[in-house]
Amino acid sequence: MKLFSLGPQAHQVRPRHAGSCHDCAAPVDGKYCSQCGQSSHLHVASAGEFIHHFIGHFVAAESKLWRTFGDLLLRPGKLTVDFICGRRMRHIDPLRLLLTVSMLVFGALKLQTHLVENTQPESKPATVQTQDAKPLEKPLATKLLVDVFERISPTFREHLDKYEALPSEAKAGVLWKPWLKLGPTLILCLIPVVALFLKLLNAGTGWRYGEHLVFSMHLQTFALLDFLAWMLLAEVTEYGAPIALFALAVYMLFAMRRMYGGSWLVLAARWVALVYLEVKAFLLMSLIAFFISLL
């Protein structure tokens, strides 16, 4: 008995069994289409069935989840080696793992930024200090970036001068808030850049760029977790940043050892070069992001 209706009835929309695939229209004799693989029995699960399937999927994937995080944190480079060697069902896919950790870190940063905004006292407008103001000599790359951004925006120089006139503590406060928001994004943007560095540093070894890219994904996934640990350590000790950076550098060394092998001397040279190039690239990207915020 219909009490209220403004559209077609549900039974008019649901597909009927017609002996053919509802997707590609190929003849179907069994439970699945031989052409596209779609099930011949279409059923929209109820709320209870959705919950049952979700719990079952989580329980089934739980061992894979913990195994993946265990190998990522305790066995540097193992995830990449297993992926390249074809052992892929035991771990979470590199891209899915990266996105999962990214969502976790971005959520924590969103909360941290919200707390900083609510607890930070109102700051008085800074006065420009003209006395003893000696402009610092900027690196060539910084000068070139300043020239580029001055041409992009006529107000960029004015905003930059206001920033440079602030005292050191005020500068740190200005930098910290946007960096909280952009830090993980910069780490993600480093993935193809680090893969390119690895390709150049391992030239002649036969490794493809895609394989370096998977290794870079796993490195940057650990870097995001390391970034999260730094945030937690910063609440209890002032040495949070050195500890986190040291852990990341050591992790990179042992991950490269498992992935690329070779003598420790050659490995150490490649590791030093990679750390140097990644730090320079990260600082350059951070500087560009900061200049964009001044536009």
C-alpha cells in the first residue's frame, strides 16, 4: 500500500535477472560474468550486513596492518624489497599505506594547529626596528626567489620587509604556524624528488625510477611518522627535533643498506649525498611555501 511517493518505485529501478551481465550485457551462465567478472547476483547489503562485512574485513586485515607497520618501523627497507620481489599480499600497498599515514598526521596537525590558535595570546603589532638593522647576506638561491616573487606580486617586498623587521622570537612564531600546516605536504612533495636523487646516486645499477619511487614512498611514510613523533616529543623535551632528525637519518642509512646493498663506504657516500640533497630540497620548498604565504 503506497502512502507517499514522488518518483519511480524501487522495484522499477532494481535490475532483474535476465541471463546476461547487467554491466557489459554478455551472456552469464554462472555466478560471475566471464567477460568483466561482475557478480550475476546483485544485492545491496543492509545496514547489519555492512557492519558485519566491515568488522570481518578489519579483522582479516588486522594482521597485515600490524605486520606492515612492524616491518616499516623495525626493518628499514624491507617493505620495498618485498614489494619489488613480488611478496605483496603480506603487506599493505605502498600508496595506500602512505595515504593512511598522511591522513593520520594531517588530522593530528589540524588538532595541533587548532590548539595553538586557541592558546596563543594576542600579540601586539610589532614595531619596525630601524636601529642596528643590518641586512643579512642571503644565499644566491634566496635572492633569485625574492626577485621572482617581487615580479609576481607588488606587495611581496612590503610583507617581506615587515617580517624581517620582527624580533627573532616573533619571527619564529610567524614561521611555526604555517609550517605546521605545510610540513607534511612538503614531505609528500619530496617523494618524486627523492626518487630522482636516488636514481642519480645509483646510476648504472639498473634500478628503475618506479622502484626508487616505491622506496621513496616508504621513506617518506616513515618521515611522516617521525614528524608526528617529533610533535609529541616537543611537548616533553626541547631535544625533540634533534632526536627525530637523528632517527630519520639512521633509518635512511639502514633502509638504503637493505635496498641497494654494496660496500659500506659507497653506501655511506650515497647516504651523505642523499641527506644533503633532501635537506636542501626541503629547505628550498619550505622557503617557496613561506614566500607564497607572503603574497
